[in-house]
Amino acid sequence: MRYEIYQMDKEHTTYLVENEPDIYFNISRGNITPVDFLAHYQLVAEIEANDLNEVFNIGNNVGPEEKITRIARMHSISVGDVIRDDTNKLFVVKPIGFERFHASATEVA
């Protein structure tokens, strides 16, 4: 199964830390609103895996690298990142596990 990895754009992270620390704090804890997701996140990679746990492991420098297609600069998968599966469902990485996330009625177009 192919999964898409969404992470906050570095410039957006810097802006939020400096200008809207409450929003950044919530995002860094895995509490993301649809507006936050659509405004601050970008697609950074696709990972071939069997499930979300395998996506997390592969995306944390465990590899194998050939299962990762990099689209933009990517850091290791961490709390607050968003994973989209091949059925268009979104999941946010939480401090423990994953939580289904709804960005909009159609998830991400």
C-alpha cells in the first residue's frame, strides 16, 4: 500500500514559532485543525508499507530507503505529521499511535 507523508513547511514552522506559538504548540502535540493542515502542510514523500506502524518505522530512518519516494525535504516522521492512505483517509501521528483526521469532507484533494 502506498502512503503519502505530509509535514509542516519549514518556513511555516518558523513563522508559527515566532508569531503564533499557541498554534505551533498544538500542532507539535498532534492537535491539528483542518485550517492548520491546509495552510501549513505539504506533501514530502510517499512510502510503500503494509500499515501505519510500518510507515512510521520506515520514515524514521529505519528504511529501507527504496520504499521511500521523496518529493520535498523530509524529516523523520514525528508527532504532528499527517499520513494519507490509499483510500484517502488521513491520520495524524500522536504521541502514542495515530488518530483519524478529517481535513475536509473529501479529505485532501
